[in-house]
Amino acid sequence: MTLEQQTEEIEMELSQIKATPACLICNQIICDHKKQDRSLSSEWNLTITNSKRGIQVQTSVKTLSDLEKFLKEGFTFFHSPQKIKQWSETGGAQMLHVTYPVTKVEPFFKNTIQSMSKKQGRAGSLLLLSSPNSSLLDQQCQLFKQIMLRNYFTCIGTLLPILPIPIYYPKLYRDLDSLLTNAVVSLAAYTSCEHVDQNELSFTRTQLADHCRSIAINAIEEVLFEQDPTPELCCALLFISTGCLLRLNGDEARAYSNLCWQMISQMKPHQDPVQEQVRIRVFYLSRYLEFNFLKSAESTRGFTSTSFHISTLPTHLGCEIEDRTTYNSLCCFQFVIRLMSCSAYNPSVSEETFFSYFSGAVSSIASSTIQGHERILLYVRKSLPVELQIGNGPFEYTKEVTCTTPFVLRVNAVYYIYWLIIHCKIMQSPSDMDSTDAHSFRIDGGRALMITSICIDVLSKIYTALTAVSPCSVDVYWLATCLDISHLLSTSKNIPIREKAKSNRAVLSKLLKKKIGVDNYWQEDRPSRYCNTDCKVRSRCSSVTSDSSGASSCCDSLCTEDTRHEVSTPLLDNLKESLRKYMVDNKIS
């Protein structure tokens, strides 16, 4: 590196500090902490110049104590473990061709969403309510709600803690007939979560879920025009929309999602701290769901409607700090929200353009846009506590993954997926390039291919660990996407990349077959497919404590026993044949 290049790098590092997108010490996405830190040191002037005698650094620091503070602040930026070089061989001005706008497997999911019937789920639930067994249904439904509330708050609720667990678990347990309770129960029942035993119930899980969803929808229709929207009402709409999606009621899901987004995006901050946290958490997930509906639409009209932002992140309530599991769960959720919001803080491109890039609707993108987003992702990772981070990052292969906590595994998977999706779209064809000349200073298809390989490798390890401890936490869409990309990498001319890809393809194929129920995965590794206490691999769903005696007795730790029971959802059933055909057509065994 020449002296001029070193000087340019330092100057641009300093300019990047001024444009830091997020604060790591508060719940604001954009805040004044770093601005305040600089104002406190406004008497410090730093000048870097290049001369024949080398780089000259001039400051107005006058005392040793100020010098010590100045150096400490500066080193936190210049000693970043994974820092992208500010300069590149082309100055970041070149346009990169999008070689893979979408993966081969993505159309199967898109077609599934587009072909959903809006009549199936609602009609079924109404028919069930008019059956002669309605009294028995109501009786068993109360027990079912207790079971599914426990299931939600010990499994799904730790992955996405929209409702503060210490508050809402006992609250909903005491009010089993409320709108929010029925919405939560129906969503939990529609998912493929396997950590629940309902052998003592005579109705199926889907029948009971349909019944609860029908109750929730009727309650919404009653209150929708009689009272102002509340965070809890928006949360119920979000859950019902997601449940309809899992039930293959696409039009109904779209309607409730849009209604939720319209309400929550216009809702003002709530004075009650608990309701304010529900508002913030629902906002981000509603925005994400709305984006995915727009992405899956037959004709995309753009993503302007989802570009609205609030400047506040979820934060811990006092009751969420006491329990370590709850605390870490929300730390991971905060990290996911930062990732979901980071596209808004890339100064080189509009968020709508980046949304279009994610959805495969653009044919080229500036290297400066990729570089800017990489900086944000590296910076955002610092907000996740070190003990919750997995792997060596996107620039170095990870040897092993030993974590066994589902929400930690999942949040790290989300991080690497962001890197994967950004770079797999612009990587050069693996069969045309061996990547031996890939350069960290050059943002191009060769470098993107290397990063894609690294991310697929660590994601394969993460999904293996996640399947072992909590199969219901594995997202079938991203699992299939990783399989498709690993299959593509298996054609690489670069021998190490090709061999890793083949190995990862075999692993991911096995995991996907298990997920969609077309393989005897568990029979190979365990005494029986869904055995109990003699299983070597046990579920690690988190335990939850509460001040409600009823709820507390119903939520003993699930860590001491395996509670898996075979669950098939309409969405997985619908995808099964499509994904099986994809694997056969692409000769993936």
C-alpha cells in the first residue's frame, strides 16, 4: 500500500465515523450520543496531512489525560477486528451485474403464496363451530389454550419476543377468552412447533387453531370500528395474518397484514411503557411481513409503502432484565431489528432501491452500495454481545458451532443470511471462475463468491445445530435457499469451495428432507422418530417464570425432557411436493 493510499484510507475512516448509522448504548437507531461525545471533545482538532517526511498528525490535545481519552476513543474505531478497506482499486464507482437475481428454489415459495385460497381455513373453522361437538370443543379448547400459551412463550416467544414474556404470559393465562389470547394460540398452533403434547385432546390441532382464530376474527370485527387502534390490537392482527399465511389463506393474510401495517405505522408513541414496547416490536415485524407480501406479489409496484421508519429500537423492560434467558432473547431480537433497519442508513442508495435488489428486481448495483452496506452490517454486529455471537464473521471460515440455544442460533443465522443474500446475487458463476484472484480491496464477483462460500458453510453448521435442539426454529425458506446456493457452489472450479459446497449440500439436503417430512432423518439417528426421555438429543426450549401460580405451574422447564411430536402444517404439506420436485430436477440426493 502506498503512502497516498494509507492517507486516503485514514481520511475516509474518519469520515465514516461521522456517518455511523446506529448507537450501541441506547435504544435509538439514530441518537445523539456520539454527537455529544464529539461535542465534549470539540476543542480537539485533528489534522492528517501527507508530506515528503510521511504522514503528519496534528492535534490540539494539551494534557496527558486528554491524550489518553482521545486515544481510547480513536482506537475503538481503528482497531475494528473486521474492517473493510475504504478505498478500492476502482474507487467504488463501478456497477456490478446481478448474475443471480433469485435462486432456483424461490419461485416455488412465491407460487405457493400466490396460489393460496382465501376460503379454505375460514370456511373450515365456521363449519367446525356449527358441528354437534361444539360444547365439547369449547371445553377442550380451554385446556388447549393453556397448552399452546406455554408452548408459545417457551419456544416461539423467545425467538420473536413481541409480547414481554413476564407480563403477558400470566396475563393471557388468566384471560383465556381474550382477543389477544386467541390470536396467540391460533398462531402457535398453526406453526410446525413440535414441543407440545395434545394426546389427551380429541380434536386435531388444526381444528382447535381454526376455532381460536375464528373467535379472534369475530372479536376484531366487533372492536375494529368501536375503539381506537391499540398496540395489542395490532399485535393480534399481526398474529392472525401470519396464522392465515401458514393456513394457506393468502388473501385473508394479506388483508390483515395491510390493516395491521396501516394502523401501526400511524400510531403515535404510547405513554404506557409496556404498550409502547409492544407498539415498537409489532411495527418492525409488521413492516417485514408487508415487505414479503409485496415481494411475492405477481406484479410488484415498488416498496415505497414499507419505507416508513420509527427511530426507536425495542428495549428491555425492567421485568425483562431479571431472567437471563429473557434478557438474552431480547438482545437477539434487538439485533434482528437493527439488521432489518440497516438498509435505511446506507447513504449511497435509497432503501426502496435496496429492497428491489433483495427482491431480485434490479439488474445492476453500484459497488459503493455493497461496500456501504457491508460497513453497516459489520458495525451492527458490535451491538450483539460477544457471548451471543457465533462464527468468525463473513471473511473467515468457521470450524464448528457449539451453541445450543435456539434463539441465539437463529439470530446468527439471520446475520449470515444478510451477507449471503447481498453477495450471492452478484457473485460470478462458480463454474466460470476459480476465485484464486479474489481481492479484499476489490468489490467484485470473485470476492462475492468467496463470501458466499463462507456464509453457506457457517449456515450449514448453524442449521445442523438448530435442527438438533429445536427443529421448529428452522425456517424452511432460508434452509431451501442455502441448499440451492450450495448446489450452485458445488460446480466451482475452486477445489476448496467445491468440496465444501458438496459437503454442505449433503448436510442441508438431509435437513430439508427432515423439515418437510420426506426423509427418515430421525430414524437414522435416534431410537424412534419422536421418542421421549431416553433421547440423547434434547430440546433446549427456554423456561419461563412468572408470578402467576397457574402460569408458573404450566411452564416448568422444557429442557429436561424431549417433547417433540410430529406436526404437519398446511404450508409444509403444500411445499413438500414442490421442493421434492426441485431436488429431483436438480439431482440433489
